[in-house]
Amino acid sequence: MSPTTARARRRSSLRPAALAVGLVSALAAGLLAAVPAAGATPYGVPTAPHVTAQEAARVAAARAAMPDLGDHVVVVDPTMTTAAIQAAADAITAQQVDDEMGPGRWALLFLPGSYGSTTEPLHIQVGYGTEVAGLGRDPGDVQVTGKIEVFNRCLAPDNCIALDNFWRSLANLTIHVAGGDGCRASANFWAVSQASPMRRVQVDGNLSLMDYCTAGPQYASGGFIADSRTSTVTNGSQQQFLVRDSSIGTWSNGVWNQVFSGVEGAPAQSFPSTDPGPYTTLDTTPVSRERPYLFVDDTGAWNLLVPDARTGSRGPTWSDTTSTPGTVVPLSAVHVAHPGDSVASMNAALRAGRHLLLTPGQYDVPQSITVNGDRQVLLGLGLPALTAVGGAVPVVVKGMGADVAGIMVDAGTTTSPALVRVGEARSRAKGETTPPTALQDVFFRVGGPHAGRAGTALKVTADDVVLDDIWAWRADHGQGVGWTVNPADHGVVVTGDRVTATGLFAEHFEKDNVVWSGEDGRTVFFQNELPYDAPDQASWRHGRTLGYAGYKVDPTVQRHELWGGGVYVFTNVNPSLHASSGFSVPVTPGVRLHDLLTVNLGAGTIDHVVNDVGAPVSSAAIGVPSFVTSYP
């Protein structure tokens, strides 16, 4: 079978007790019962109003001021018919819905206004390499009546899953859920796995994070929501999920590692209880910094909003009456780059103090794109992919308070020491208020679209950094996959102090997947799969220690804290392999881990959860976690 099919069948074998068919059916039935009767206005949302002369004038001004964003950015506006918008969206979907490893990248952007209606709802299916986003200052500025969805992919008639639904995003708009037939009328489906964030979205109506309308097994392995407002949320089959600084109405259930940080309406702390958890719930997020975004103001001018950092944050940064606080940057201060542009031209713009916007597409990077300035922004639009050439480090961040967001970074055929390096910043002066440097929605691949090689995906040597929704992935399927074909030692290496990760995903690296040696590090939500393809135990061990950890804190560290972490094993190439522990940390009072688990996904053994604590997981109990609530 193909690697993709192997992955699907491997995860398809998992059926935790909480996900018995009866529960999923009950969830679906409950949502179906909530669908408004034919002809009713769902959730009290009126039909989209007629475009006024003032709105039309603003659209005209925005069109006139629009920068050259390239052929793969589609900007729609409220003067267009729903049919025209639907046709534009469908054309993107047709190209991208199954193009997992392909080069296509798109952004579908909505100018402020109302779209769709209860009689003609707009329906957008979001495929690979696609960003859908509103261009308002706040989510309420773009109102969509209809649905923006991701469904299962059916790799065979009896194998419909969301386990590989990666690399797409939804942001900065309001969805009034409407439309659909039968089961599809029951919710807005966002059945995704890693690297598919939902940010700054208000969902009025049911939101389901699993697609229960296809044949089975319907599994999903997400996921990330931040700075959003939802009502009823169905977790369903999602193995793990992080919701940060949001507001939710109800949440249906947990599976292994559902984490809520700074979420209004979050379920109570309940770990490792499975009725209805397990839930890890933090009242506030230690430090957060929302992703920068484009918006068009009331005059039609295009801008970049760089949100302020927050400490002890809770709930969204916006409401019906308040806007996200931050710095408004006119687009005249932003250099817009396109595929084929030289790195030298990008670096010249950055040295001149401009911010950098990368439009959708593929970028070959033979030398580092270097973010030198304090508070400087590098923002990707439509998930642009940067591929290392000749062993280059594609992105280097030197500026203090800089922000890098919305990009994919691929290893090339020559080994790169790192794919992104954050460091070399000047020392922070006493009392200085520069915000932490931040990476949001930065996704790494070693293999997948092609063979790749790297030492480390992400290396952080700077102090005071926020890592928000990071996925470092050594490919287990696609092109160029194998122990010696796409080698990479580590996913994330942190040597800086006061680095906080909110949503850290790292998978399949050949040594310790995450290595942390800086002080005062904090991680809220961690997900890891150990490598599938180690050929033998001699190739996967160090000294007397079998295998490597998913998450390792250096023995010299005195202060570190983690909430909500899971390490999974599936060594299908050699099922006899062992890893001594999922987590490896020094035994000291200042290093504290909360709500940990390990799981066997069908092959291999993890002997302990953390150090020598926690029961083993093996093929004797596939899909049954071993939990440690607190360590030490």
C-alpha cells in the first residue's frame, strides 16, 4: 500500500472508547435536530442586505488601491453576485482539494461586506495550500451566510478520514451557518489535522471539527483555534486540539489531549477523566501574540495590523464593540514579493526598514531571508512555500519583537543546519517594552513534496519568543521518504530563555523531536509522533537509552513548565523497537509537567511516560493512553 494509505489505515485502527459509533451517531443526531426548518432564518441571521452606494464606493476605492498580489490571490467584494463568488471559490477548490503535496497556493480574500443569504448561501470547501480570510479590521466586518468547510477525504469507499487534512487556514470573518442537505445541513464542518489554523473567526451556528457525514472511520488529528468565538462545538474524533484565547459555548467531548488556554466557556479541568474529558484547562495564557493580518479601512486603503502582545490573556482580542489593539502599518511600508523575486531584493527591502509580504507560490531560497529590524514583520499570504537551496537556512530572524507568520518552509536536497533560525538579537535593555518575537502558523517539511535533508527544522537561540501554532514534520508519506532519504535530527531546538510555545507539534524526527535547554520555557499543548521508520534499535538509541524522546528538557535546566502533552509511537518498519520514555526532563522542583500521555498507534513500545514514571504502551493495548497527571 502507499505511505498515505498506510498512515490512514494505521490511524483508522484507533477507536478509543469515547469514540464508539454510538457516541458519534448521537452527536450527529443532536446536531441534525438543531437544523432550522426549511425556509426559516438560521440562528436569527437576516438575508444579506443590498449593497449601498457607500459600500460600492468603498469597494471601488479598495480596488483602485489594491497592490499587485499576484495571480493566485482572488479578492471578492459585496457588489459581486453570490454565483460569481461561488464560481471563483469552486475553481480554487477543484485544483486544491486533493493536491496534498502539489505546488499550488491560493488566497481567497473578502473585502468588508455581506456575502450569501439564507436563500442563496455561499459554500466554500477549503483545500490544500489555501487561505480564506476577511479583509476587515475585525471579524464582524465580513459576514458570510453559508459555510466555509473542510471535509474528509475518502481514500477508499470505507476509508474516509481527515488525518492528512493539512496546510490551509481560515481567518477574520463571521460565518452564519446556513445551507447544506441532509447531514451536511447540521454544522459547519472544519475536519482538519495539523497546520490548519482557524483564527479570528466567529461561528454563529454549529461547528464540527470532525466530518461525520461520510463513511468511516472519520478520524481527525488536529488542531488549532485562536482568538475566535463559537457556539456549539463538536470535537468528535479529534485526537487532540488546542483552543487559545477564545470564547466557546459548548464543547462535546475529548479523546486524548484537548487543551483550553484562556478560553471563556471552556470545560472544567478534567484529566485524565474521559467522561467527558480528558481536558486540560488553563484560566489564562501566560503570554500571547496574535498573527498580523491585512485589512482594508473605511477609505479603501490597505493596511497591515500588527496586534499587541498580551500577558495573562483570556478571551478574544476583539468584541462587537472593540477592535483588536495593535499597530496599523500602511501597505506603502510593506514590500510585496512574488515567486521568482530574488532574495537579494527582499533583503534590501528589509534592510531599508520595510516589512515583507510573500504572495502565494513557491520560492527557492539560496540564501537567508533575514529579518533584521525590531518589530519587523514577514507575513505569508496563501501559505507560500520556501525551499532551501544549497543547504541555506531560508529564514533568519535577528530583530527584537519581530514577527514571522503564515509560511511553509521545506528542506532541500542539501542538508540545511536549520530551516528557520531565531536569534542574534541584541540584549533587551532594562525596562524595555519591545514585545516578544513571535512565530505564528509556521510549518516545516522535511520530505513530502520531494526528498529533503535538515539538521533541525526550527532553532531558537533568542530570549523572549512566542511560538504559536508550529508544526515541524519529517514526512512519513509523500515523495522522498525514508530513514536515509529525508534525514533530520530534531524538530525544534530552544536554547533561549523565556520562550513560550502555544500549540507545538513535532513529528517523526530521528532523534529527540524537541530539545529545550533555555530557562523559564513554557509549553501549552504539545503533540508528537516518534519516527515510524527506524530500521533497528541500534540505529535508534543513544548510549543505554532506547530510542529518543518526543520532548526533552536538558539536564541543566532549572525552570520549565508544560501543560497538555502527548507522545505517540508507531514504528511500523520495525515493530519491536522501544523508546525508554516519551518525555525526558531533569528531576528538579522548578521543572513541572502537567497532563501527559503516551499512546501506541499499532507498533512499537514506549516504556514510560516521563523518565521512569508511567506505564508502558505497546501493541497489547492499541490506542489506550498511559497517563501521568503531574510530574514530579
